[in-house]
Amino acid sequence: MQEAEIYILKVEQAPSESMISAITPAMKALIKKELLDNSSYEVKLSVVSCISEITRITAPDTPYDDDVMKVYLFLIG
């Protein structure tokens, strides 16, 4: 998780289509129930950080549907 976070932090806003294709597997993996419901504080912190960065990267579009964003907002709240 920490390695994914390091790479995602380096992606500029409004990335190219090839960059979006490259980070799409990470975007999908981050919303898996095993990560969102993980009992480890460190894992949850990394997930929240990555989703936050993906939201920044893809702005003004939302990277996930409303249900996923609600879970994300609950985690950071």
C-alpha cells in the first residue's frame, strides 16, 4: 500500500490517457471491501491517502460512484 501511495503522489492532475490506464488497476483495488474494511489503521490511512490523491488527479471528474465516495468520506470523517 505504501508503495502505491508513493507512486500515486507523483501523478500530476489531468494525467494522460496512458497514465489513467496505468493507475486504473490501483483505483479498482483501492475500493475492494478487504481494504476499505481492513482493521489495520495503517492500511486504512494508506487507502484514504491514495483515494484522496486519485480524487485530486481526476478532478473535476469524480473517480468513483457515489456509494464508494460515501464510504471514503466516512473513513476520513
